[in-house]
Amino acid sequence: MPVQTQCILSVKSPLGPPIEILKHIFPAQSNKPRVSFVTGLHGDELEGLYICHRLMQYLKELETTHPNAIQGEINIYPAVNPQALENSTRLWPFFSVDINRTFGPGQSPSLAVETSQALLDDLQSSSDIAIDFHSSNLHLMELPQIRIIKDFEKKLLPLAKKTNVDLIWVHPNADIFESTLGFNLNRAKIPTLVIETGICHRIHQDMGDQIFNGMLNLLHYTGTLNITPPSEKTKEPKQVQPDQVAMVQASHSGLFIKQVEVGQILKKGDKLGKLIDPVTGNVLEEITTSCSGLLFTLREHPLTHKGSPLVRIAKNLSEQ
Ligand SMILES: [Zn+2]
């Protein structure tokens, strides 16, 4: 049976056709783990849309070339916040609501909460494992990474290691996470990886392709796909705890002129960039790193205030 498309929620719109959340179902040949991919909770984050596009293309082709390859159902939710996507905004446009803060118990009723509940229910009923793709905000560029809440580490770490990301960051829980999709699926005992990559409003194909290969590797590892992934070896992600992450912040307001790129391996004392005063032309600060390690977050938006994050570095083991 080829891929089927299902509408999991339809909301009437005052203008034109209803707004629909769609899901593509690649039916399984047996009962191996069902894996779901979700993207577009934030409407200005486009990197996951590209990854899902590649997955759908690959799986559709597989249905013709290797009809027995899909051993566990694969669900792709390619744009779960269509109103925000249409407007290219992070937030649900009508009430400026962050949909990824409306999941779980204790939410006051609203259309946004109804939508997120429908999505959560659908994912819970059709997934054994889920992946939720995100990009960074306007300011910071992120190397492909997975952030894991400590409570879920045991289940998630073995899966995260298969995804070809550069970094896995294990951090303690905080209230802010409890209304996210990822937290609520994990709490419902559906292991869910939240992947963060790139920057909003952009698509970095190289990073998207890297994660696409990681997703095929993961699907092979879980037995969901029974054919060997086409790509070569996957990366061994660097694993860090919060005390192994160094953040460099701006100590002046100004323009940040970067002299590094994400993914670079830094040595203590390396130049990161400079802060300039565009009005006087003066250099306010030459910024160097006080530790060695992997540069995984970098400020792309040059305008800074005192305290603005500039880079994050996963420190080398020898310096921890
Ligand atoms: Zn996001």
C-alpha cells in the first residue's frame, strides 16, 4: 500500500479554505517500531521542512524500488503550524501564541491548545519514537544538535547517538520545558528527540543532508527500515553536560564581526571576532576564547547589547 495522506485536524478559516494539519503515513510490512517526524511547530524554522522533504522523497522511491523495506510505520507531519508557516513567524499569528508552550495538562482552553492537543493525541496513538525538528532563533546559528532533559537520558541517549548530529547536550529539567511537545511525548513514554539545527528563515542543505542521513541511520537501527542506509559512516556526537559548555557574551553594545564558523575546533586564545562601534569606527573589544573545544553556537545577527550571547563552545575533555 503506497503512502497515504491524512488530515489530522481541520480548522475553519474566515477567509478561503480551512486550515489543515496533514500527516503522511508510510505503511509498514511488519510491526517494527513506528517512527514519527514532526516539523514546523515554529513557522519561521524551515530546516526541518527540508529534512522532511528529503525523507518523503526517499521513502516514496523506496516504496517502488524496495517494496519490503519499510518494516515499521513511518509518519511525517510536514507542517504542523500552517498559519505561522504561511506568515513565516515563530508564533501562531492570531494571538501570538508559542504553540510549543501549549502542550500538556493545565492549559486554558483556546484554539491553539485544541490544535496542540489534537497533534499530541495523534502522535501518541501512532508513534513508538518521535523526532521534532527545530531551528534556532534569528540571532544564533546552531550546529546540528540534540538537547536531552536529564530525566529522559537513559532512553534517549542510545537513539540520539545514531542521528549523525555533532553534539548531544544533556541538561536538567526546567519549568519552561513542561509545556513542550517533546517533553509531553517523553512523559507519555514515547522517546522523542528534539533536534535543533541551523537558524530560522534559512535552509542549510549541508546540515539538512547530514541529519537526513542520520534519520536513515536511526530508522535502520530501530528496524523500521530493513535496508542499509546509502550514506557512509555517521558521526560520533560529542556529549556534554551544562558545566562543559562555555558561553561567551558581549560586554558592549555594538556590531559583532565574526572571525569563526560553527563546527570549528578552537584552541584557547583563538580569535572569535570583534565588537565594533559603527558610529565612531572604534573597535570596542577583540574577543578571544578562554577555552578549547567545539564551536557549536555562533551569533549571526551582528547587532549586540551588553550580555548578548556570541558563541557557545563544547569544552575539550582535558579542560573540564
Ligand atoms: Zn522551534
